[in-house]
Amino acid sequence: GPRCASACARSAWWRTVLGEPWPGAVLVAERAEEIIGFVTVGPNGSDEPRTAVLYAIYLHPLSVGAGVGHLLHEAGLAVLREQGYVDVILWVLRTNQRAIGFYERHGWSPDGREQLDHSVPGVELDEIGMRREL
């Protein structure tokens, strides 16, 4: 069905992404050999070589609130510190108050950047930028 189609497309996309040499990192959280969350971090490819990007933290819905997001966040930032970055930025949906609150509790602040993300066809994502030191 359509769910399988999108899941299959996603898994094919991940196989491609994870199979390519990439200077970033994808870290996963597992429980009982099942992946329950991941974090992706890496370079921002711009004129700020000492600034990294936290691309995403994703948790299985049943794992929200169990401290998994905290552990993934800490692990992702630790990788960036090891790689010599001095600060880190991210994009978050303007309306996602839970995520914004999570990041603020972890030392992030809005940095004044705004964008309308059109990377998903037919969808306009209104996002704000956040930043913190490593």
C-alpha cells in the first residue's frame, strides 16, 4: 500500500545516504535491538567552517519523554566537538513548540535566521534558526 511505498522509498534513500562518503554522522539509539531514534549532524557547507549543523533528532513516538532525545543530542554534539567545531546551528519548524522548548532547555537560542523550506514537494515549511556553542 501507500505506506509501504513511502517507507520503501525512505529506506532506499537512507541506504543511498549511508552508503556514500559523508563527513557527517548518523547515530542511532536502540532498545532490544530495535532502532528507537537517531540524530544526524555534520558540516554546514557554507562560509562558516567551524560551525556544524544538527540536521535532525527523530524519536519513535513511544520513546518520547524517556530521555532518549537528551542522550542523542549529547552524543551528536560530542561527535561535533571531537571534529573540532566550535558552534552548531539548526532549523526547526516555527510552530513546533515542543522541539523549540527541548532545544532551549539544551542551551540553544533563536538566532534570527528564518526560511521557507520547499525541499518537500508541495509543502512549505516555515522554519526558524537556532544556535549554540559547543
